[in-house]
Amino acid sequence: MLRIYQVNTATWLHSLSAQANLPITLADIPDSAVDLISQLGVNCVWLMGVWERSPAGRQIALTHPDLQKEYTRALPNVQPSDVAGSPYCIRGYSVDPMFGTAADLASFRKRLANRGMKLILDFVPNHVAVDHPWVETHPEYLLQALPEVAQADTSTFFQAPGGAFFAHGKDPYFPAWTDTLQVNAFHPQLRRATISTLLSIAAQCDGVRCDMAMLLTSAVFSKTWGKIASNPPAVDYWEEIIPSVKSAFPNFTFMAEVYWDLEWQLIQQGFNFAYDKRLYDRLLHESAGSIRAHLQADLTYQSHLVRFLENHDEPRAMVTFGPERVRAAAILISTLPGALILHEGQELGHRIKLPVQLHRRPVESSDLNLRDFYQNLLTKWAAPTYPPSTYHSIPATPHPFQPNGHQELIAHSYHHQNRARLVVVNWSNRHVQGYLPLGHLPLSGDTVTLLDQLTGIVYTRNVPDLRSPGLHVILAPWQAHVFEIAAA
């Protein structure tokens, strides 16, 4: 299972610099800071925002009125010097000089590898910065419009100094990102340039998180741009891009940020992992039954999903879920097949969502008990010791004393030989009970022990009873069991 720790490069290095009272770049990161990440039980670091940011984009970020409000909300004493510009307004795929050099990045990658961790970096396929060199050197790579079309919608289109009109990057449902320019996903030379860029990136890391990856599919690109876009090529964008990169780097990982129920489409087009935003929304807003139905999807599909409780786009998990529900949610998603994102500060209970344009963050109190919880969860309770192929979603059945309580229980299991792991979560704010029939587990002998890893309590149960009516479970609100089951 891929377990990813997302780090905001700018704010992380700024904080380390403040602690050391001297400038820290990728070359100078203390071993203790890398060890803190490694000790959490993750096996991959997503170093967000390492690439060269756009000076023109920074100027826009300094003056955008909506962004000003966000800066003040997150950092009341914000100064212009705190605004670095958006890490998704990229001028070039070279390490931003404020973070170091390509050699420094390579050194950091080696330090991660020495600790058994891989490196993921960003790739932004949909757009480039307004001052990207392509404006002058390769305008054909960018989506252009006739003057009468562009002048009728100045919020979506941009006139370059040379006079040509280009589209700003956008998706079909929201206003354009005015610090960016839209690439022409249908242009064959743009695709070749994209492959060349990704080959360069793949030589420097182990995978990429592709920003808003679904925007480049033929159907979405055509919907977004209509007649401005030419007819789509015979081969969809990612079906051309990914195999070309993997032919040179077969073990390179592609992770898609994707919404609108297009996850499976992008997985079929070659992505190793796709965001499971649907599960995130269900955890926030829907019932245990809805979550349970989601987790009964085909294992082939689920093994390609990446689960999360927060990231740089979403509010902090401690705010949205609260201190009790966030632990239940973490136990649930950390024990599912597929991949997991843990966002920097999530394990410390941080509450302030920081705009990505800032490189200084506020000082927040840290919940060290919560960090211990996440460390135990990822290194012990959810350790990947069972074959993912044995994942089994378990529907609970009623107990006579509480006929509807079982509906709040979400449970699944894994097994290997005569051992098993059983995870059950009470996804409600009331005490509930029910049965979990375990006839699918290859339990041998007459009795087994169930060690609850969360509490250390050991239970002994008769195997025939576990098969029918099942394990009797009683759980307080938002509580869970993570049982290791073995022969008595």
C-alpha cells in the first residue's frame, strides 16, 4: 500500500529555517526532520510545489482581492514577503531557486530512499504560467482564440504582449485561473512536449501527482472549450502520454487528482492511482450505509484509489470531522486497499487551511497524542501484513436488543493462512451493537483469540459462533476495533 505524506515545500523549509535561525534549502534539511516523517510509517513523500514559480503569477497573487481575504484569514499578520505565488502556476519544471538546485533535490531523494521512502512531485498538465516561455517560443502549444471571441470574455482570455489572444486555464464549472494559460490538449506537438517534460521529471523522482488530470480527457476538454478546441485526436491524451513515459520508466507512478466520477476512466487510461473524492464526501456528509456501499466496489477498482481526510485543497480534517470522528475516519481509510495521503500537520491536529500561495504559516499548537495515534495506526494497527487481495467488506446483521444498530457499523477483513485482521467502526454518535458473520475467514480449531490492537484487550471466542450468528460487537460513538485474530 502506498502511504504518502504530503509536504508543502515552501512552508516546510520556511519553518525549518525559522527553527534553525538560518536559511534551509533542500540541501540542508536536518536528518531529524526527515526522520520525523519516516517514523510515521509512510513510504512516500509528496514534495508539493518544488518547481519554479511564476513572477507574473506572484504579482497576481499579491493583488487578487479574494486571495487577500484568504491570506488574512489564515495568517492575520501576513506581509507581501509571505506571498510566494501559486505552486500550480509553474513557469518551468526546474527546482525553484529559493528551494535549491536539481542536485539538492537528487540528494533529498536519496535520503528518502535510504529510509525506504519514495518521492512524488507535481505535474500540472492543464495549464502553464502567463509568463511561460511557450508564449513566445511555442504559442501553438497554447489554446488561442480569435480577437472577437477573446474581447467578449476578458475574464477567460488574455492578450499577450505580442498581441495574440490566449485562453486562461480553467475547468468547465468555475471561472478561469487568471494567472495561467490553457494548453491545447489536442495539439500533437503539445503532447510531444508534455512527454519530454515528464521524462525529465521522471528522472528526478518516483512518481507524479497530476493536477486536475480529468481536464485533459477529450470529453472534458471539448466540453470546456467547445468550438475553440479543434476536433479531438483518435487517441485520448493520457492514453498517449502515460505509455510513452512508462516505456522509459516502467515503475514510475502516476496519481490523478480527479473528480466527477471519472476515476475509473483515468485508471483505465493508465493511472496507477486516482483520488477517491467520492469517499471523502461520503465520510463528511453521508451515512454509514452509503460508505459501506462505496467500499463494496470491485477490488480491482478499489486498489487503484487514493484515500484522504484532507489535502491542500480541502479544509483541515480536525475542523471538518472533529476530534472523535477524525480518528474513526483515519482508522477506516488507513486499513482499506489502495493508497493513502496524510497531509502535513494532519497528524498534529492543525486546524488552519493555508492558501498555497503563502510560504509562511501560522504557529499552531500540536496534539502529540494525535501524532502517537497516527504513528501507531500506520506502523502497527494498519501495517500491510495481509494480502490486499483478501479484502472483504462485511455487512453486519441485527442484534435482538438493538435491531437497527448494525446499520451504523462499517467492517472489513483481511486474512492469511490461519490469521486475520478485522476492522469495525461505529460511524455514528450513539452506542450500537450487531453481529459480524465471519464465515468467510479460514479460521481453524475450535476457538480463536481476538487481540484489539487499539486497547490491548484479548478476547477468546468459539469459531462456530463467529460463523453464525457472528462476532457480537458493541461500540460507543465513533469508536472502533482493529482485531488480530489467531488460533487460541
